[in-house]
Amino acid sequence: MCGIVGYIGHRPAVPILLNGLKRLEYRGYDSAGVAVLRNGQIEVRRKAGKLRVLIEEVARNPLEGMVGIAHTRWATHGEPIDRNAHPHVNPHRTLAVVHNGIVENFLALREELESEGVTFASDTDTEVIVHLIDRHMQAGRSLVEAAREALRMLKGSNAIVVLSAQEPDKLITARLGNAGGIVIGHGEDGEMFVASDLPAILEHTRRVTFLEPGQMAVVTREGAQVFTLEGEPVAVEITTVPWDITAAEKGPYKHFMLKEIFEQPRALMDTIAGRVDFRTGEIAFSTLPLTSEQARSISKIHMTACGTAYHTTLVGKVLVERLARIPVETMIASEFRYADPIVDESMVVLAVSQSGETADTLAAMHEGKQKGATLWSIVNVIGSQAMRIADGYISMQVGPEISVASTKAYTAPLVDLYMLAVQLGFLRGRITPEERLELVEHLQYVPGWVEQVLSRAEAIHQVAFKYRHMRHCFYLGRGINMATAYEGALKLKEISYIHAEGYPAGEMKHGPIALLDEDMPVIAVIPQDPWYEKMLSQVEQAKSRGAPVIAVATEGDERIADLADEVFWIPKVPWMLSPVVAIVPLQLFAYYIAAELGLDVDQPRNLAKSVTVE
Ligand code: M6R
């Protein structure tokens, strides 16, 4: 997970910046760098590897200055080597930029800049931002104007800080979308801070301003001015962070669940970062290294988990079977442990767990181990048992999930499973390098697609308000989105206490359809996937029995617009990634219903975040 720290004041910047990076280390990274401004010159130190490598480099070649920026990077474009580490600078070293996110139109912008004679010094998408700002400044624009013009050209979710030797008494920062946050810290006596996350600056100040998506700020020793990307001034709201860091982390959100739903673009970006290279299509999990021989020798994968985590395995099964042609069996962990499953040394048992401490999941892993299987896990909590006992693991990279109702720890493993399926398919010779590149390229748009759904939260809120007093409902889905229906129903029932049943739509006619009438809303998950036509006929059947229908459907789908009572629109996405996007409106729907009912959203009755007993 990339981290950003910036400082402007009267003290040496470097110790403050490096200390800030240390506070963000827990988020993970593969290289780090720092840039400071001194006597009209920008000086940079950048190193692949752990922060201590950078600290040693700075000790050997000291840097001085009272304005600076620093960064920890997870690679997305270009390998984790010194020249790809941030900050990135222009050839004259008058500009430096640090950046979290993915510039979706990076290739087009790079080609445009190269055709104008710009030479790139790195493989990163970040470097286009430097050259764009530089180009506008060379055309006579001020730093603020040049940055604004450049930022408006970027597609995707990004957080940025810019340092300029030509205007040395300011930092420019911006937040485009939800994939990277920016918090500005208001210090004492002419000191100001910028960071991607609160922990980086909390030791200096608790008076902070959170930038909203689409805002940029000019930060000087005197304070911060905030603007929209169109240049309209925005009132600067200063929040005093309470001493309780957990409460502090809630930021402007009423509940952790809402915060965590909105964190998904960033969580997904961090899930992808460090694992894929968008230029080559290569995928690598450092904690689950795989050779072609190993991938070819797997006869079967047993996927096992509980609750929300179990639903990810249903998607994983479709992906691994389609892309890698490995048979996959999914089983709820509490059943697996007692089912005497047929497992042998040629098989993998793959457990998914946010906490990594769920008793049933751990017992299922032990069962697999005893029978000689290779153990893999996808897990969020670093150092948890599910991580330690596995032969290889993928860490979710979503940061702490506080709300009992899991949200970002659902979508991130879906992306992990997609990457794993692509990699297994490639290593087994089922996918060509070209096909792998295409499948990987889609990943860069995932944070942006989720972002688009989040931008419609208010419309979903209104529908939730209308349906808040329903007592029962069905969630229907098919194929890869059957899991979306199950997960949507689980979200609603666990926090709103409304009876919600997730069902495979094709099974309705074998019994449950008898329940449908005008008091039984149907939430139909019907994106443009291979099961679309089949789902459409289920929706027609529900309508003909008088059931109100809320559909999750793809923008521009006129058939659904005509048929459903309400539609939660999602962007057009490749079907294998559709579960990642289609669940988001259902998370919001569940959240808003529970919040409107005045319930304890983050701590629902009878539930615990981590179920460590049988
Ligand atoms: O920590 P785990 O992912 O192993 O937890 C498994 C389930 O208890 C969990 O996914 C649960 O269903 C969710 N918190 C529900 O939102």
C-alpha cells in the first residue's frame, strides 16, 4: 500500500518525513524515497527495498531542507527498482511528485508526451504527472494552474503531492477519487503536514483537514487553501482528531462500515499494486511463489471459509475452473472439518479469512494438512494463524477492518482470486502471455468502477429509505454472481435483522417461488454476464407474481430499466470481475437500511468480528 508524507515548516524535513513513512510501514511497500528542497534545488534519494535501506542511503548522502515529500511504493507500473521509486522529478529537477493510485490513461499520456520529445526516466505511470505539470509550467503557468491543468487530464483514482523549486514555499496536493486519501495537518508556528494516512502525522498535530475526492489544496507555512479541480475555493474544515486512534480513523464517516465501503477503491488498488505489472501482464505473489511445474501438478483445489469469506470462494471456483481448468470444490469450513473430505498430496486446500483466526477455518486447514494437502490462505491480519500455518499465503492488503460486517475484506480477495486464477492458468499453459496481459489490464479499472458505484450512494440511500420497513426479501443471482446474491443477503440480515434469503435464481421454480407476492421484494443481481438472459426470465417471473424488483444492472440496460421497480446501476465491466463491482450497491443498500433503522451498524447483536470458538 503506497504511503505519502509531506512537510513544510522551519525544522529539518528529512527526519519528519522518514518518521512519517515509518508510521505507514505496516501497510506494506517495496521501495521508498524522499525529496527535499534546498537553495532552489530539489534533491532526491530513492531506494528499492525496506525503509532502512533508504535511511542508510540518507545517512551516507545526507539531505537538508525544510520542505519535502516522501513516499513508500507498491509497484504497479514497472518493477520495484530504484529508478521506479518515488518521488519522480523532471529532467531539470525543478519538480518532484509522489503519487498513490493508478493513472488509467497513462499509456495514452505517455505516448503523447514522448511524441513531443519528452524522455521518460522510469516505467511508472506517476512520471506522466511530473511531465504534464512541467509542460504547463514551461508554457508560463503558475504551479497551481499547471497542477490543476495536469490533474484534470488524469483518469482514475489518485492522490498526489507536488514540490516545486520555482515556487518553493508551497506544496500542492490533490485527491482524485477514493483510491487514495489525503489529510492535511495544521501544526503550530508555521508548520504544515500532508499525508495519505493519519498515523503519519498524528505525533505532530491533531488538527487536520481531509480532502474530499475532486479537491486540491495549496499548503504553505501559513495554512491551507482548498479548491475544486475547477478552481472554485472550498471552505477549509479543520477537525480535531480525538486521542483515541480508532475513533480518529473513522474520520468523517458515521460508522466504520460506511468508511470501509468507501475505502474499497483504495483497498482494491493496494490489492493489485505490488502484484501485477500492467505493462507486461506479469503477476507475482511474493508470499505464494509458484512455478509452472507446481501449478501443473495440482489435481484439485478445495476452497474453504466461513460467511462472507466463504462467498468469495464461490466466485473463486468459477474463475479457477474457467481460467486454469483445475477442478475446485468449495465447502463451508464448519462442514469441511467433519466431512472426511477426499484430500491427498496432489491437492491444495485454500482457506480465505479476514481475521485468520476463525476456529472453523483453522480446523479445516488442519484437516487438509493432516491429509497431506498443500495449504494456501488468503488472509488480512498479518501474523494470524491462517497465515502462519499455510505453506503460502496472499495478504489482503485492505488495512484493518473494524466493522463486523465485512465489506472491503470481501471485494479484495475476489481480486486476489482473479489474479491467482489468471496466474495458474498462465503457468499451466491455458492462457497465452497476450491473454494474460489482457486479463491483467482490466484490473487497473477496478478501483475506478467501484468508485463510480460509490458516486451513486445517495440514489441507493433513497431506495433503502423506501424499503427500510420490509420484513423479508429474496436476493437472486446466477453463475458467478450467485455469490453476490448470497453476500448481499448476508449483509442485509446481519446488520438490519431483516430476513433476507440469497438464492440461486434457477432454483426458485423448485419451491421458493411460492413465497413471491407484493410483500416479498426481490433483489436481482443481473449484470451483463453469461447468465444474463436466464436471470432476465427470473426477473420477469418475479414481476408477474407481483414482487417489487430492485435490480443491480449494467448501465444502458433498457430491458431492465423497463422491468424493474428500482435499479442500482453499475458500469459495464468484464464478467469475471463483475462480482467485485456488483456487490457494492448491495453493501450500501444494507448499510443505509440499518442506519435508517437506527441500529448499531458496526456491532450487530449476537455477532463478533472474529469467531474464534466453534
Ligand atoms: O475472519 P473471517 O473472514 O474468517 O470470518 C469469517 C466470517 O465470520 C465473516 O466473514 C462473517 O461472515 C462476516 N463478518 C459477515 O459480514
